[in-house]
Amino acid sequence: MDERIRLRLDVAYDGTGFSGWAVQPDRRTVAGVLVAALDRILGAGTASGLTVAGRTDAGVHAAGQVCHLDLPTEVWQAHEDALLRRLARLLPPDVRVRAMTVVPATFDARFSATFRRYEYRVTDAPWGAEPLRRHEILAWPRALDLDRLAGAAAGLVGEHDFAAYCRRKENATTLREVTRLDWRRDADGVLVATVQADAFCQAMVRSLVGAMLAVGEGRRPVQWPAGLLTRRERSSEVSVAPAHGLTLVAVGYPDDPAEYARRAEATRRLRVPAEA
């Protein structure tokens, strides 16, 4: 058997023109164009086992996505000096591989991760989003109160069953630990929600944002989003915020590479087969 090495890829993309991360027949996806570029450079099927930290939905962006893949060692040695630049020439301008790093075979982009961090951007300016940023900022038609948003966010931090905010998958757990959830208003007036958790179920972040926006505009009481945590099924009262305001900004991993395998094993015990 050929000796193989594992590569960590740090990836950024504008999700506007993609039907999400995962390869889908007859649809343009991030993984699809990345695999096509690698196949063209290295030969079809040479790179194997592409695994991503978080499979973003259609329209969602990433500034700090992480994935891994395996290559024959001799192929990597032949291409390592030029592969990043060759990918830059072949990939479309809305996706970039920013770094490629050899990592231990125990590194798993999905299961070794300790957290995922997202940011959601929304403007309540009466004129809407700035034209050059319209693909990353949601234009909200009513004024939003930062203190009310912050109050709603505070009640959602911690380990909870987020069933009210998740699209149900058979046998999947909706228990998650949100370690950070806060809002700020930047100097340009744009409101930014930062959401960090060990993992997220499908549509969870955008559902949380949708609930908090209802509070921010005064349509719901500050305690309402936290009150939904008693539900054991998705709440029809929660609106899912549009995808284009959401960006995956960071994925965390243990500082000590020796912990990659231990973290991955612990995560698999928790999430598999539920999320397989």
C-alpha cells in the first residue's frame, strides 16, 4: 500500500453562487469545484477522503473553513511547492484555499474540532445594505435595539436541547453547548452576532438569529428565545434568517496534536450514529 500523508486545508469562500459545501449531482458546490481542481492537477481520485469541519448550507459564506484530505506521499512531495498557487489559478474567484499543512493522520477536520464560530451580519440602516457588502449583510426593514438583542442572546448560552431551533434528523441529538453568543454594533452601524458552540445542527444558527431579531425589533419579549428551549420539536414560530448574512469564521482544534485522536473519539461517541 502506498504511504499517504494527511493535509489540512484552510478554505474561504463566498457562498452566494454555491449550493452549499457538499457535492451534489448537477449543482455547483464548494467541495465539487475543489475536488475538480485537485483532480485536474493531481489526477482523478488521487486526493481522497475530503472531510470538512462544517457542511455549510447554500448561500452561507466561510472565512475560516477547515477540511482534510489524504494524498500519496510521493505525490505531495512532487507538488507541495506549487500546489497552492496552481489551485489559485484553477479555482474560481469565489473560493480560495488559503493554506495547506501536513498534519498527523489522527487529525479529523470534523471530529477533532473543539468549536465552530459563526458571525451573522445585519443592518437596520433605512437605506439598506451597502452595495459592495450586500452579499454578506442582511438588510432588516425595521430598527433593532442592541440591548434587547443582547438580552435575548444571554438566555441561550450554555448546554441546552436546541430542538426548537433545529431541523430534525432521525435519531439525531439536538443537545448542544453554546459557549458564546453576543451582539455588537460596529462603527459602520452593522450589527454582528457571534455564535460559538461545540457543534451546530442544521439551520440552528440562522434560527437563533431569526428568533433574536424578532426580539430586537420589539415583536417578541426578551425572554422568548430562551423560553423555547423547553420545546422538544422545532418551533414553527421561529423564522430562519436568510443564509447570506452568515459566515463561518473559525474552527478550533486542540493545541496539542496528540489530542486530535482523543477529541475525535469523544466526539464520535457523542454524535455517531446520530449525525453520521
